[in-house]
Amino acid sequence: MLLIALSAGLVCGVVVAAFFIALDHNMATAPPTTTGAWMAPPVKTTFVKRLEGVARPVAARLSARATGQLRQKLSRAGDPGNLTPAGFQAVRYGLGALFAVAGLALGLVVSIPPLPNIVVAPVAGALLALLGYMSPILWLNQRIANRRQQIQRSLAEATDLLTLVVESGMSLDEGLLSITERFHNALGDEIGKVLREIRLGRPRMAALEHMAETCGVADLHHLVESIVQSDQMGVPIARLLRVQATEMRRRQRQTAQERAAQASSRMVFPMVGCIFPVLWIVLLGPAIIVILHAAR
């Protein structure tokens, strides 16, 4: 029965792969039009886009609120793979189905004595399907947290650079451009998006406010609010940036001091769980061996 199931799955996989390969070959070798007009070469679609097309009827049932929240999360994560909300949901469904098949196969192979395989296989398939469905959203949240941490670490130095550029007589846009040239991380990517939006005609302050709302970093939000207020009130922006950079350095130093103060309490659990048992074994091990030999 197991061999039949594995053979059927292998045959289905080969048929699907052959279908996609043949489709690509037919699109690449399509004959030219009879009118002789030039046609652009077909764009090769990725596997994720195909998966999105297959799962579009299911992914399209998301509500507008859920779609907006997922689009915001993808934007905060840096738009990995240029995924749309429907594409991300398609990836979740695809991984869930793949893990379900793996769970069914694992349940048929591994046997638990009190339970028959016919009961273990569906349970394992359901558990692994849930794991495959939830793993993309966990990965997305982890990516968002990493990008926020990158922005938080680079913000003070980027503010110092922006202050120097503005104090030298250059414009704010040139200062933002210098940040993108200097920082090749999440902060540089977000500033690059702002500059592209400004070139497309969006107001500078509106683009900055959108960036602050998208990133979700408190220090960046305060900095953008200060820049917007200085632009509205006519306050020199160089002085404001200098004050903001100093304040960020102070907050970073305060955060580092708080973490250093908490390090001693956090070291208690590794010491109790790892160091003390080994220490007691080293100290009491020879005495226990001597007592056992004497008892014999």
C-alpha cells in the first residue's frame, strides 16, 4: 500500500513537471505573427506566480481588511520576492499541502504500537499541514523584526550623516541620497523607496510620513515628525537634525545600559541549568565512586 501511494505521488509529480516544461517550451518556440510585426519576447513566469494563479480562487476570498493587513506586513518585510497578498496566501496553501502529503507518508512509514497507521497518518498529515500553513507567517514576522532592528541600529548614524550633508549646504534630497549610497540595508532600502516616490511626483513630506508608518520604528517616526514640523514652521532643519541625532545616541546608550543591567539576572538560568550540574558531578563524582567501592 505504501509503495502504491509513493508511486502514485511520483507519477503525479512527473506529470505536473512535464506539463510546466512543455508549456515553457511551447511559449518559447511560438511562431511569429503573420503580419510581420515585432513582438516582445514572452516573460518567463516564476513558480510562485504560477502557484498564485492556481490558488487565486481560494486566495481571492480574503476580506479587504485581511488583504490590507497582509499587504502592510509584506511592505514592512521589504516585499520579499515581490509577493502580493494573493501570492503569499498561495505559498501558504502550497506549503500546507506539501507538508500534509509528507505527514501522510510519514504516518504510513512510522508506526506507533498502540495506534494503527490508518489513525496515525491523518493526524500526522493534519499537524504537518498546520505547520506548513503557519510557517510562512512566522517567517514573515521574523523578517519584519529583523528589518526593524536593522533600521533602529542604523538610524543614529544615518541621522548624523544627514546632518553633515544638510549643514554643508546641500538639500534634504541629496542627504537622503547619500544615506542610500552609504547604507546597504533595510534603512537604505526604505530611503530609496522614498526617493523613487518623490521622483514620481509624490510630495516629499507625504513620502516620508508613509515610510515612517510602514516601518513601524518609533525613533524613525519621531524623526520624520520633527522634519515635517520644521518644514511647516520654517525652523532650520540642520539644527533640528543635530538635536535628533544627539537624542538618539542618548536613547541607544540608555538602552545598552539597561540590557547590561539585566545581563546578570539572565545569566542565572544558564548557570543553574548547565554549569552547576557539571560542577556537582566533578566535585561529588570521585567521592561517590569511592563510597560505592567501599560498599562492595
